Amino acid sequence: MLSSIEILILAAIQGISEFIPVSSAAHLVLVAKFYSFANQNLLIDISLHLGSLLAIIIYFREDLFSFIKNKKFLIKIIIGTIPLIPVGYILYKTELINQLRNLEMIAWMSLLFGILLYISDKFKTTNTIEKQFTIKTAIIIGLFQVLSLIPGVSRSGITITSGRLLGFSRFDATKISFFLAIPALAAASILGMYNIFRENSSDLNFLAIIAVIFSCIFSYITIAIFFNFIKKFSLKIFVIYRIIISVILLMTVYL
């Protein structure tokens, strides 16, 4: 059974890597492979995602509660999430998703999409959320988000990348990415909870509650820091990090 320390480590990885462009799924897979955490079960995975979902809802509570003001924007966010759900469900039901969870795939995806992130960050800012975030752009970013189902791509990374390619500023691209995380995390949590109830293993335990709390804390702090970061700096540091991780993993796989 997972210990409290292991839960804390997993919560930190989920909370930090979910919202910065480095792939939370990849990091959770890597930690599980290298440290062999015991029984990293479905309930814990769901708890970690629920923590991140709660954090982003709390952080954007004023935007979300102003439903009338943001109704059109929220509709676009929901539309942008639609492509992710059926593809994710198919990958899950066919178990193809498990075949993608290997070090080689993670390494190459982290490298390739890290380079694409660097290229996109060089694009000039020409658009704003208020004027150019249309249903069309929401669908385009949503289609890019489908690629995040591959470990190593990074959901936040690919949505920020696509936003930058479409001419949005780092701040606006990140805001779109974070809002897209709400229905994406909710869908993953709902699917996970469905499987738990189907398997008659829905008992809440202390470690699951701890996972939600610490994932929420780490996620909230990361969101706040990252938003301040992108106002002043480029995304180059994340590109460098991804390249370093990729090289280490490729050496592990091929040498």
C-alpha cells in the first residue's frame, strides 16, 4: 500500500506538472517505473486529478461564478474539449493507451513537442481572447489537445503551443489552456469514478483524501506562480528541461 510520503510525492508531481508544459502523465509514469510505488491504484489517480480540478476551480472561481459574463467563453471551452473525450474513451477501451506508456514514447514525444513549444513561442502576438477566441479556434486547440493523450506530449504544453501558433500571447494561451483543463480533468475523474463503482471498490480511504488535499495545494500554488512567470519570461526553461529529460531517457532506452 502507498505510504503518506509516496502520496505526497505523487501529489507534488501531479500538482506541479499538470499545469506547466512538461507532461504530468509522463512524470507519473516515470516515477512509478523508477521507484516502483506499491499499488498506485485507480482511486489514488482519480484523487490526484480531483485535487487539480478543485485547485483550478478555486483559482478561477470569480470567472466561473460570473456565468452570464463568461457564458460564451465557457461554451467555447466545452466545445474545445469535445474532440478529447471520444478519442480518449476509444484509447482507454481498446487499451491502446497502455501501449503508449513506455519510456521510448515518452522520451520522443517530450523532445519533439518541446521543440514545437519553442518554435511556437517565437510567434508574434496578434490575437486576444476577447476578439479572436472563436468557436473555430476553440476546435483547433481542442484537436491539438487530443495529442496530449500520448504520454510525454503534455496537455498544457500542446494547448499553449497551439494557442501561441494561433497568435495568442503567452498569458492568453495559458488561460485558455487552464480553462480547457477543467472539463478534461472532470471527464477523466468521472470515467475513473465510474470504473471504481463498477468494480465495487468505491470506499474512500485516508490516503485518497490526503491525495486530493495535497494535489489541490500543489496545483493551486503552481497555477499562481506560472501565471506570474509567463508575464515576465519566455517558455525556454521548460523547453530546456524537456530536452534534458528526453536525452536522459533516450540514453536509458538505447544504451
